[in-house]
Amino acid sequence: MKDPEVKLFSLNTTRPLGQKISEKLGILLSDHEEREFEDGEHKIRPLINVRGCDVFVLDSLYSEPKATVNDKLCNLLFFIGALKDAAAHRVTAIVPYLCYSRKDRKSKPRDPVTTRYVASLFEAVGCDRIVTLDVHNLAAFQNAFRCATEHLEGTNLFVEYFAPLVADGNVVVVSPDIGGIKRAEQFRQSLSRRLSKEISQAFVEKYRTGGVISGEKLVGDVSGRVAIIIDDLISSGTTLARAASTCRQHGATKVYAVATHGVFAQASNEVLATPDLEQVVITNTIIPFRLTADIVKDKLTILDTSSLLASAIDRIHHGGSLVELLELT
């Protein structure tokens, strides 16, 4: 049986990344229309026939000057619904950064579990599959959705970037809190294989009370080593800056910070200016428009996710293995 024809859409605010993915797949972006009315309501629709097609829709769900996160979420949901109404065979949402994924549990009485509510919205409009990258809590993400989920990881991107940079050094991978140990261990193992040498691991204690972060105890040896602190996202930068300071105090020679998503709250312009951090490495899932301080922008390196996302789309369409894609290192 012939595979359904593949169609790729990128909503307007994620167009630059969509264009890169399009070029790597050798598939033109399909045309669509987006309109915003004076009262703030939205209209969005495909401008091509999608009947019987395998449709992929790209949109990274974060707030930016052109659109709030809620605007973008509504636009994506309405578009998925329109595609299903137009008889698309299957609709896959490619969401490099998934909004509201940090609110995945009740931390106070009567708290919302927003991750689950967002999942219900995607299911309500008929989304067949959702693909995201380095979500904050993988178990919560997988348990929230009843439609198919695919989780991509930036580990290989980070390994390929850091391998030549630290090949001749004594390296330690650091988790900025105990909750990120599994993520750090995965990166440590991949980097060890890539460099064909054993790399150590450490973590820094972290307590959060009333929005205030504390804790400076370090478990592991960083003295005389290049420390790579890895996390899923950077918001204010306080967690990474605190961990970098701790590593420096314990004798680390250089400290790098790496995270998939650069949210960069306004405070990060001051927090990440600390001389304890040599470099900050992120991916292009979020445009770092909130970074305005030159001292921080000069430290910033942005890695391109388009090849990873294009490969995932190709494998999903042809029934290939995403596990093999993530195990290439």
C-alpha cells in the first residue's frame, strides 16, 4: 500500500526553524493562512488540499513579542482541528518547546496540573501524535497524553559540540540539582563514549522555598576539572549560576552551562553575567530575544535542532525507529 503523501506546515512564529527543516527534508513548506482580528480572536487554515495526507505541523510554544504563549497554543490547536476537519490522514504536532510542561504536579493544595490539561486540549482537536524535545518531566509528559507521544533529546547535539572542546581536558558533568541526575548521567555516558575515556559526575544540592533557591553542597570532585553543568532549560539562570559558583569554589578550572531551552527571563541578563560561567550553550527551540546584555550574549552559543527534527519527521512518516535516532552516539 502506498504511503500517504507527507505535508509540512510551519506556523508563522516558528517559520525560520521550519524553513531549515524543510530544506533538510527536501519538502517545501505548505501554504497556510493566519489572521488575527481586532478583538484578539484568531483564524487559521491550510491553503492546500490535505485529504488523506500525513501532516506535520511545527510550532514552538513560548511567548515572544509577536504572540503570547496562549495565542500560539490556540493557533496550533485550531490549525490541528482544521486539518482533521479537512480529512488529513494523520496530524503530528512538532513542538520543540512545549508550554506549561513545568506545571506537572500539585505542589500546593488545589494546584492545577496544567500539563494534563494541555494534553486534553491536543486530544480534543484530534491530534494523532505530539513530538517534543527535552521536556521538563518525561514521565509526566508521557502519562498526560493519551495520543501517541515522541520525546527527542538534545544529548547528541551537546556531545558533538563539547567533544572537540574538552577532548584534552579532565572533565566532570554536573547536575545543578538532584532531580537532573539522570539527564546528566545520560550526557556523561554519551560524552565518555565519544571521547573514549571515563568522565566523572557530580551534583549540587538545591532547595526552593517561596521562590528562593538555596543550597551549596557539592557531591563529587570537580577540582582541577572542566565542569559542564547540564539542565533542560534556563529561565532566570539562578540555578546554573549557583551551581557554577559552587564548582568554582571547589576548584573547577572552567565552567560551561548547557540547556536545551533558553527561556531567559529578564533577570538572566544579570545572573548569567557572572564570571564563573565561561559559556552558555542552548539550542534554537526558543529565540533568545530577552537577552539584551552584551556580556551574556557574548557567552551564548546556539545549536541547531533542524537536522534532529527533520530526521524524526522522516522516520515517523516512513515507520522508522526514533530509538535508533537517539542512540547514534
